[in-house]
Amino acid sequence: MAADPANVFTLASAIRDEVIALYAAASLPLPARRLVSEGFPAWDSCEQLIVELRRVVRGNVPTEDLSPVNCAGVRFAEFHIWIIRCAAPMNQDGSPPAVAAIETVAETLYTDAWFLPTSLAESVSSGSLATPCHDVVVGPLRIQGPEGGYVGVDLTVLWQLPY
């Protein structure tokens, strides 16, 4: 049986759609721009939700220094879910943003940092992504930025692929 060449894009789209549904169900705001990316997300255009394929590897749960594995090894797609938001802007005179502005952005960012991995892991456990729980690992989340007026979260999701 031939492998479906669109499978990885289909998985990325499912992740994006699930995140959108989870945020909507919780009445939490998401940026209006929502996409599956062709590469590393741009930080200079607008707030956005992005699902990015970082790599496809064979072996056990991927790490940065994988040793080669034979062709029959397990394959994983490593996705990154980015939620990029506006950072607190500098004042007109170039002075740092007000504490209240920083904390308003921090509250939204910290909500993303807790809600995104927690709700996605619950979604995987409940079968909402139509895959066995042992096929998906909701990995670490990193805060990125502020950079270029934006700040965001980057959540790693590993999805076991069929042979």
C-alpha cells in the first residue's frame, strides 16, 4: 500500500483546526491569521496561529542528536504550534512600556502557555484528533521573543507516522 503523500499536511491541518476549536470552546481569543506554514514563521507581519512542520525523523521520540536508525524504525513528524501576539510597545519617547501594558500582554501569553499544551493533551487523550493517545506527544512549550514587536509561544508536538 502506497503512503499518502498529503498525510503530514493533513495532520498539520488537523492540529490547527483542533487548536482553533479548543480556543473557541473556551472563549479565548486567537489571532485572526491562522495557517499551516511552509517554514519557520515570520515575526514581522502580524499576530498569527501557525502550525509548522520542523522535521520528520525515524527513531524513538526525537531528540536533537538522533543516531541513524534503519528504514523500519518508527517515524515521527515534529510540529511546532506558534501563537504569536503583539508585545507591549515602547512609548513614543522611546521609554519602556508601562508596567500595566507589559502585564496585559504577559497575562495573554501566560494563558496561552498553560491553555495550549493542557487542552491539546486533553484533546489527544480523549481521541479528538482521531489518533491513539500513544501516537502523539505534546512536548515542551517555549516562550519566544519579544522580537520585532511580537512575542509568542512555541509548542512542540510529535506525531507518530504510519510506515
